Amino acid sequence: MPKFNDISDFEQLLKEQMSGHSTPPPADAWTAISSSTAQVGGIINSLSTYLNASVTLVKTGLIAGSIVALSTVSYFSLINSTDIPNNKHENIDSIQNANSNDSRPTFETVESSDNETKSPTQNTPSGGIHSKKTNHTSAVSSPVTSDTSSPAPKKYTNQPSKIIENKGGNEFRITATNYNPCVGETVILKSSEKGDWFLNETKIASNTAVYNVQCRATGSYVYYFKTPDRNVHTTLNISEFNGNIVKEQLEDGHYSFSLSNQKLIANWSINGKLYSTNAPFIRIALETVGKHQIKAVVINHPCAKPLTFDVQIAPIGHFEAINIFTVGNDGLNDTYRVKISGYDSFSIQIFNSNSNLVFSTLDPEEGWDGRINNIGIECPQGEYFARVSYKLKGELPQLKNIKLTLLRP
Amino acid sequence: MSPSESHDEISLIKACSNGDQNAFKKIYDIHSGTMYSICLRYMTNEDEAKDALQEGFIKVFKGISKFQFTGSFEGWMKRIFVNTSIEQIRKRKLHFDVSELNTNELPLTSRIETGTMDAEKMMRLVQQLPLGYRTVFNMFVIDGYSHKEISDYLNINENTSKSQLFKARKQLQIWLKDWF
């Protein structure tokens, strides 16, 4: 298990994780936005000044102004949206409690009502799962805390309670905090009444309404809840995330990055910038020399972890210059030219010692033969300066000043 | 990113500031995930985060003609969503806890059981912080606001901002004690 040296390690990791972090919003979020912006769209075209003013107003609104206390209302609605508890008195107590500590998670403020939960008996059933004694009774025993205590995991637990049976007017529910958990997660099974719990044929707990499942191995596990009156079951599908990024270089020199499991889709980013969303693979031309990090945040697997892949792009281009040449047809450095390959752009200008231009070209194959612009009068022996500007593929533009010597036989 | 892509962004922004809904939808598709993640960090639950996301995008659409192309467009948007989230939090009474730290452990569902610490788990942990701690922690640590800016935005004393941050860190240390 990795360790943090101190809180700043955690903060650093958090900051890194969050900087490009992306959570797909609910599918219906766009609807409301598009309907409001469709209306203001017309206004924008005609009355941009009005809008400028309104943006300023928004900004001022952030800084100025007093705070309206709406906490009671908001908490009331929060609690109303959760399970309807059996015990009315307990419910009222909890609401008051929540209001008096309005910003704190409810689990810490509600006194544990231990009447319900005894520790489940310790059995070790087969199938790689075993019971775990709960030492957080306040989190699981109070009906109110069951949902309000942990707003964050709602994402994983947004399946509605399963109403399995309806006998004698009382709703009987058996719920799990997560029906599709990951290996390593703890799932809390709850029923409206006390009873015995079984995994397949093995009894794993008796006379309790709450049972904690520690997910150890993948598979479907059927949990039975039995009382003299009832025999119901619920299934947990425990999964594990196995996936990685596969690199492939295509014929046209582009790279394709895909996920090893073809059913997965991800939001992809390259060097921390979002590149593509909801895609099983991406295709990209990577030319810039150096290291690139490809990151895929898988969005359709409950246990997914962000995947990364580092690609090293090696230089393609090459540049080399000599600084002496002899005019004449001796076959050795007869014209002055630089050696360059794998480039996007190139130019050379050669000046004499009085800074007058004597030769220039954009074609690296065309060398200087020692005459002004290769047609005019012959330049004397001596020092010249070449200014070469070029850009090799995937690299930054370069400007080089080269001192060269012209020798005549 | 390649020049053509940043060019695309510029043309999208320009189209959008002329009221082009399709361009705006493209901007939404590209950035909504990142922005929703910000809203989730600040808000208490997904419904509130969705509200903040919607309000934020409406502000983006209204204000996009003011974008000067001087900094990153994403950074500009992030600021809007942080502001929108804070605005929403301020509408409710933000309570700055001065009492002792809660030494309880996290409820089981939120505890980090496995050996890896990923973004979702860290986000869940931050979301468990009391609202006051969480807001300051989010702004200071993750979004890089100074105590001065935080105190202006939240209309609190600079020292309150510092002490909330201190408490948030202490609280996280308690929850993360197995990780040190």
C-alpha cells in the first residue's frame, strides 16, 4: 500500500488527479442549458451591450451581497428525499440534529441508536467473501443516516431500493449500497427487518438487519435473507477493472491508441489536455519530439481507474553544417551547403564581412559557389556568415549563425 | 495540441459568441466533463452539481463574447464554474465550524479499502468534509485561490479561511491515518 509522507503528498496527488479530471454529467443536463441559451441567443446578437452589463452584474454579485439563510429548507428537502423511516420520533430528532449542524455530514451528529444492530456473527463463507464486523453502527443503523451520511457515494448507489415483497401493508425492502461493486469495496446489505443472511447455502449472519459484504473476488453472488415469513434474495455482481492502453502505429504515420477491452469507452487526454470524449480509441499524429502522456479515463466501467501510456517520439530530422569550403572543381566542398533532412522549413542567407547579402535560398540542395547569388562576380577569400533558419519535423524552429571560411586554390 | 485544433477552438468560440447553438453544443461536449467534476467537488450532491453545471454553462454562453483569447479558454471556464458553485453555496448559509474536530472514522462506504488512491476515491473523501472546510480546501488546494481571494469571495475573515484550511487538513489526516 502506498504511503503519504504528509498531507501535502495527498494534496499534490489530489491536485494532479483533479486537474484534468472529468466526470460525464447527467445526460439531461444539456436540455435545460440549450433551452435557456436558445432564448438568450437572439438577444446576444442584437444587444451585446446589454449582455456585457449583465456579465458585470454577475461578477459583482459574487463579491457583494448578504447571505440568505436557506439551510432549513434545503436540509429538509434533502432528508425528505431519503428513505421513509419506520420510527417517526427518530426521524424528527435526526432532522433537528441535522439542522443544528447544518454543514456537517449527518453521520457524525446522529447518536448511534444501537437497538437495531448487533454485531453479525462471524462466519467465513466460501466464495472469497467473508463477513466483517461493523464498528460504525451509527452509519448503518439509523434510517436517516443511511442515505444522507454519504452524499458522494450516491453515484455508486443510485439504484432504487428493491421492494421485494409487500405483505400486510408494510413495505419490506432489501437494499445494497451498491449492486455492482468492485473488488475491495465494502457493500452494506440492509433489510427492513431482522433476519438471517445466507450466501448460497451457507449461513453468514443471524438475526440482524444489516450485513456488510467485503468484496474479495469477482463474480455474481446471491445473498438470501430469511425469516420465518420471508425468503428473498438479492444479487451482487462484483467486478474488477482490467484494462490498458494499446498503441499502434498506422501506415500513414499516425498513432492509434485503443483500450485493450473493446467494450470500454473513455475520455482521452493528451499531455493533460482533453482530446476526445466517449471514444473507444483515438487516432492522432504525434510528431513533437519528446515524451507524450496519453490518458484514458474509462467511463463505462464502475471500477475503472485512469489509464496512462507514455510515448516517446524520437527526432526525425537531422542538421549538420560545415564551416569551410574551397571553390574549384576539385570535388571537395565545391559549393557551400548544409546537410539537412526531415525538415518542415529551411532558409539560408550568407553575408560577407561588411554584412552585405551575397547569397540566399530556400532550397538546401542549392549550394553557394562563391559568386554573388551564384551568377555575379566572384567573392574574395575570407570569412562569411551564414544565417540558417530551419525547423526539423516535430522540433522547435532553430536559427543558427555559422561562421564560414571561403578558400580559393 | 496541434495548431489546427487550437484554431478550431478559436473558431468555435467566435461562432458561439455570435449565438451559434451548434458551436455551443460542441463546447459543451468538450468541456462538460471537466466542469461537472469541479461542480461535484464543491456541491453536496449530484443534483446540486447539475444545477451549478447548468447555470455555469448559461453564464459561459452569455459571457463568451467577453473572452479575450489572452489565457486558456478552459481556465476561463473553470473560473466561471468555481464562481457559480461558490455562489450556490453562499445562497445557503455557509457555516464555518469552530468546534473540535470529528475524530470518528469515516463510514465504511467512504473508507478507502484498496491499495490505490484514485480520483474518485479522493473526491469522495473531500466531499465528506464539512461544507466550510471543503469549500476553502477546494479553493485553496485544488483551484489555487489565495486566502485573500477566498476571504473576498466567501465574505469571511482571512484568518477564518486559514483556520478552515488547517482544520480540513487535520480532518483529512485523521481519515487518512492508515496512509501515512
